[in-house]
Amino acid sequence: MTSITRDPLLAAAKGILWFLMGVMLVGAVACVVAMPAMLLLQDNITIQLGKDAPTVPVPTLLWALAGLLVFVIALLLVLFRIFQLLKRIVSTVGEGDPFVPENATRLTQMAWLTLAVQLVTLPISGFADWIDEAFADAPEVHSDITINAGLSGNGLLLMLILFILARVFRKGAAMRAELEGTV
């Protein structure tokens, strides 16, 4: 197949995907660093929260924050993998050969990972709601931030579309292989 080396859309897509993958890694590393930092600074956090929000159960809060960070790390790594798979698909498009069995497999993996994103956001929402409730009686530190996490109709639709595209790519690759076999 011919190579599409000068397509600005593909170049932009690759750049954006590299950027997003970097953001996901930086976010995951920041969360990994934040967890032991919370333990090391536990006394300072307890003192400060005791002043600003005396009704907040600090030890429980720290465990909830640690749990939240674990699920956020998982979410960021799943998103990194989705972007990585998409970047590989974009690369095959740039090479002029997108209908390969590997892309069908990549799309199927992306669909399952999209489901994982949906499932990982459920405990994130639970932790965030609990933390929000813990600060409800502390107006000095409580904000009016609304957290809308959980199952998303758009995310489930994306998963369905990815599964369908995987079948389209699998069928396209099989038809091309069959055509090449007859020529």
C-alpha cells in the first residue's frame, strides 16, 4: 500500500495523542507521588484540617483520598492504553494500510478498555461523594464543586461503536486477504 506521509490531519492526531499520553503519565506519576506524601505529611494535614474543618474525620479522609488516588491511577493508565492503541491505528492509516487484523484487535481492546473506564469511574464517584460529604460542615474548605462521574451513556455508546468498528475492520481485512488470494 502507499504511504500517506504528508496528511496534516494524521500528523495533528499523532501529536494530540502523544500529548494526551504524556498528560496521562504525568497525572499517574503525580498520584503515585501524592500517596506517600500524604502519609509523610499526615501530621501537618491533621493539624491544618483540625483548624479549618474540625468535624472532618482526618484518618478516614486520608484513607478515602488514598483509595481515590488508586482508582484515579487506574483510570489514567487505562486512558493511556486507549490513546496508545489509537495512535497505532493512526500510524497504520498513515502507512496506507488500515485494514489489518491488528487494528480490529486494537479496536476490540479499546472497546473493552472503554468499559473499564466506565467501571473505574464508579468508585471514583463514590470516594469523591464521601469526601464532599465529609467537608459539608466546613464551609471554609468546602466548595460547590459538582462531581458527575459514573456510567455515561456516551461512554457506553462509544464502546458499542468500537465493537462494531472492530467487526468492520476484521471483515475488511478478511475481504482484502481473500481478494489478494484470488489475484
